[in-house]
Amino acid sequence: MSLEHPSDQKDTRSRRLKEKLRQWGRGAQEKSHWVAERLMDRRICVGVTGLSGAGKSTLLTSLIYQLSHPQKAQLPGFAPALNGDLLGAEIKPALDSGLPVFDYESCLNALMSNPPRWPKSTRDVSAMELHIHLRRHRRFRGNGHKTLILELRDYPGEWLMDLPMMRMDFRDWCRHQAHIIGGDTRAGLAPELLQRLAALSPQAEAKESELTALWRDYRQFLLDCRGERKLSYLQPGRALLDDEDYRVLPLLDLRGFSADELRQLPEKSNYQVLRRHYETYVHDRVAPFLDSHFKHLDRQLVLVDMIGTLFAGEQALEDMRLAFTHIADTFRYGDSGLLSKLWRPKVNRLLFAATKVDQVLAADHDALRQLLGQQLQQTFTGARHRGLPIFSEAIAAVRCSREDQRNGRRMLVGHDLNGRYLGFENAEISSHLPSEEGGWSHYTGAAPPQLRPPQGMDAGSIPHIRVDALLNLLLGDKV
């Protein structure tokens, strides 16, 4: 029972109502600003993701730092910085997203600590606005200022790998996985597990203890595919990021069963139980991500550890190309009309960037970019993608090495992850993939070492390779 006097209760209700009205007013005002900014081309939304090990958190940190500290940045390939028109940038929460803000400060502190260390990988989605302040040259009224709002939506590449599941029912997915898993690259990692999966009868009654054990081993199998073989196209992708009991397992042998026969199997059969797990995962995890995230994107940046994949061998590269092929149809492509800019924008520019190019000599940077471009050409060849501008670049968000010369040979010097100073050469990278038999042996066992961030960034700029070129591709037509 309330002890408040009736008049006090009335005042309390009135205050609450006024506060709600103020909140609605603020929300409406913010939304009107958002609408105006999109219509006037002052706001652009860019999705940022990376295939495993590509260094997404590091790239975001470096990019924000360069734009926020124009006096320290070295961005000759980005016209506003070169012309002195870049005045700085500031981070703000993304309007109307409900998503956590990218933890820029923690990532920057990691890079600038003593000794420096790499930021932790992000395992969830985040969003932020980067308000980029620019000097505007007006012909008759002198110089003014303008602000471009860059909305960055950051999400794990493992989530991207799940999106093709939206176009497959459980039966199609099982057959698709059986084809992929049957390849030498995966089959050799866990032959006993794959035998158990192949022996799992679709019509037999499901045993929860058996499925739980299979899921535990299958998740480890996916982790080994990524860690040991540098594979990219792994589903369910969230199994690589958390230890939830999704139990999304493929039945590898559906021979002899038509689609109708599978639908008529008992509710407690392996097929029906696993089908429900699959559909729950797609409905509860994949579909909301697609709906809430991708409908906002104007442009998409995908980071790729091209060097790690290349030195892992031919099958790792083929798997990366397979991943590109299956995610290619995920995005809505084309120029957005006036209304679709607000309600359903389309991706009008798609960028892929090979990262960590400081692991190889400068003479190999262009070859690496060309190799990435070749993979993209083979993927985006259909009419569905015609007219979509696709770009490839080779970058290092933080340059960790420098070139030196010893005994007439070019080499790289830097510090390994334990802080030991070292010098090394990389196997020369060709602009074309090996075609002759055994040509891949050139890369076998020659992967460059992982490097630690350089010391002393807290006193000056963050060294990089071609982050300015990447910025120009992302924003050059907007500034």
C-alpha cells in the first residue's frame, strides 16, 4: 500500500509523464537529425568485419587514431589530410542502434602500453559514430566547417560465415557440409569424429548424451580447422567464439532418404531433433543479426589474413575463396534511391583488404594485393554482382617491421611476440598462384613470424602501411 498523499501521487505521475515526453522529444529530434544527415549525404554506415586473425580491432583503433589526431597522422593518400582540411574526429554512440560502443580506449592503451601488446579480439557486435570534422571551402563566403558522420558497425567474421545458412534448410545444409567435410583438408583433422557423424542414423532415436558428446568434439574440430589449417568457411560460426551448447551438427549420410521421407521421420529421431536445433540457431541467432545489422549498411569492409592463408597452402586459399562465394549474395547491392537511403540502403561499395603486409617486403605488397584481387574476380563474376564496385587493398594497420639490408639482401627486422629482436626474409610472393605441380612447396613452412607492435607509439603517431589509401576508398567520394 502506498503511503504517498494522493496529491503527491498525482505529482509523481505528472513528472514521469513529462520525462517520457521529453525522452520521446529527444528521440524524435535525434531521428530527424539522422534522417536529414542521410538525405544530405552527411552520414555513411560502414560494416567492418574480418576473417579469422585479420586484426579487425587493431585496424579500427588505428583508423580512429589517424582521423582523431591529424597533426600526428601520416595520411598523404587521403586528400583532406594532405590538404590540411582534416580537423579531427570524435567518437559517439551510434544513434538508435542499442549496441555497445567499440572499446577504442582499451585497444589504444594496449598498443601504447610498455611493452606494447595487441588488442583483444572482439567477439561480439558493436557500433559507434565517428564525427569527422572537415574544413569546407566556400567560393564566396570564405572557409567554413562540415562534419561527416561515419557510422561503423563492427562484427566478428565468424558471424558472417553463418549468413549463407539463411538460404538453406537443414537437409540442404547437411548435404552441403557433407560435400565440404569430405575434402582432404578437413577429413584428415578428425577422422574418428567424422566416422561417428557419418554413422549417425537419421531415423534412429536421438540420445541426448551422444549428441552432447558429438557437439563437444565437433566444436573442437571447427577450432582445429581454423587454428591448424587456417580455414575460413566454418559453420556454425558462433561455436568458434563461445561454448554454448548449440548442437548444430550435420548428418553426413542422408543417402536413400527423400525430402518427404525425412519430413515424416519421428519427432524423436536424430534428423528431427537436429533439424530443430539448426532451425532454432538460424531463427534466434542468424536472422536477427541479418535484420538488425545489414539493413543499415552503405559500404562493407572485409579484412583478410591473406598472408596466413597463402602460407597455409592451396586448400586454405580454396576454402577462403569458397567463403567469399557463399557470402557474396548476402549483401543487397546497388545505389540507394532517396527513400531507400532511409529504410533499406544497399551496399554500394565492397572493399577487401589484405592485412599485416608488414610481414613481407615492400616489393611483395602489390603482388599480395593482386592475388587477393584474383580471388575476388573468381567470386564476383555473376550478373547479380555486375555494377558493384569492388576494391582490394593491402595494408598494415600498425607497421611492426622495417626493412634493412644485410650482405646485399633485403630483409625485415622487428620484435616477435615475446619481445625478441629478429631479422627475417619472406618467401617471395608471386602475383599469380602456383600452377605447376608441387609449386605450392615454395610457401610450405615459410610463414613469416608474428610480430609485436612497435615500441614508442605513445610519443607520436601510429605507423601504418596504406591506411590512407583504405580511407580514400571508403570515404574519398564523401569528403
